[in-house]
Amino acid sequence: MTAVPTSGAAADPRRRRPAIGLIAGLVILGLSLLTAFLPGLVAPHDPLSFDYKAILHGPSLVHPFGTDNFGRDMLSRVIWAYRIDMQIAVFTTLFPILFGTMVGALVGFYDGIAAQIFGRIVDAVITFPFIVLVIAIVAVLGPGLGNMYIAVGMVGWVFYARLIAAEMRVQMRLDYAAAGRVLGYGDVRIIVRHLLPNAIGPVLVYWMTDMALSILLGSALGYLGLGARPPAAEWGVLIADGKNFMTTAWWMTIFPGVAIVLTGLGFSLLGDAVAELLRPRR
């Protein structure tokens, strides 16, 4: 008896993995965004309300994540922190991806002296660790979320520009790019309508990962006192508040850390799924 051939999706379980990762990432990020937009509907208590009768109470039915050293409900503070940390993920990457993509597209298309100048800028930036440059700039400008966005924007665009410039050079070698010139298309049309859509895939994948790293960066700067400032609820600030109570109130640091890991996992799963879906198949 001859076996009936099955479809490619059913025959190769590896093709289902991007869909699973995509769904899991979208679910995690969807819940994160919902929490960020509507924290007042999700949080059971006021995140800034002091309750001196409930100082450092452990997890319970009334306070599932326990309370901090001022009696504030930790679940509510973790939930309200989603608003700031998701804002950090978007605002610290928005200017770099837009400006870096524009610069990288022009550098990759025209090459020549522009590529040489850009190469020197890249060498100057990547000589120092990214986090060191950001901390140095924030230290000069002063602590706060606005200055953190400026610092990351001043440095982060270089990595997007380098990635898109390399992809543009690859696309420039393909036949359709030469065909556009033969047909008399202008440079702007060739870049925007033909080259950039085919080169943007890796940049989008990197953007997903970069948003997860931006949350880690924002939490690290908040922990150091250079990002969000107390009494704002931000995961790095919450961990900094709980570092002196690790042995007596472990929940003050554990639950904000779990929120960071879960949100980063959502971005990573979504990025991996997009990368797999964009990867050409034989």
C-alpha cells in the first residue's frame, strides 16, 4: 500500500515552531501591553499607598506578592511598573531604528566616502562597551528617563545603521537592483520601494531583541539611580528598594525580577519567530 504524502507543514514539525513561538510571544507581550495601558484596572491596590500596619508582610491572599518596607502592595507596584518599562522598551529603540535605518540605507546604497566616514564612527562607538557609554552620557546629562532616552539614542542608532548598511550592500548585488537603474528609476524609489523592504527583515528581528535588552538596561539604570526615580514603580527601582531586605523580604526583589524575565522572554520569542519566518527555505 502506498503512503499518501502529507503536506509540508504536517511532515516537518520544525515549521510549526515559528508559529508556536510567535503565538507565545504575542500572548506574553499582549498581556504586558494590556497591563501597561490599563494598570488601574488590573492592580488591586494603590501602588503609592502606605500601610504601616502591613510592613514587610509576606505573600498572602490580600497581598499576593507581599508588601514592601512602607507597606505598599508589591503586586500593584509590579503591575504599574509595566507602564514605565514598556515605555522604556519603545522609546529607547524608536529613534535608533528610524534614524539608524535611514543612515544605514544611504550608506549602503551610495558607499564611497560616506561609508568610510560611517566606518570611523562605528569604530569609535564599538570601542567602548555600550552600557559604559550610556552610563557616562546619563551621568553628564543627569538621571531621569528623558536623559536615558537621549543617551541610548546617541549610541544605539549605530548598530541599526551598520546592520541595514550590510543588508543594503547584499541587495545591491542582486539583479533587481540593476534592473531598477536600467528602467530609469530614481535613487529614492530604488531605496524606499525596492531595496529597503527586502533588507529590513534582520533589522526588525534585532529590534525585538533590542527592546528586551532596553528593559534590562532601563532596570539596571533604575537600580543605579540613573533611570526612573522613586517613588515611581519601575522594576529596577523595585529591586533596588528590596536589595537590603533579601534575607527577610525576598519577594521585594524576586517578583520584579520575574516580570523582567517574562517580558524579555516575550520579546525574544517574538524575535526568534519572526527570524524563522523570514528565513528563506529550500
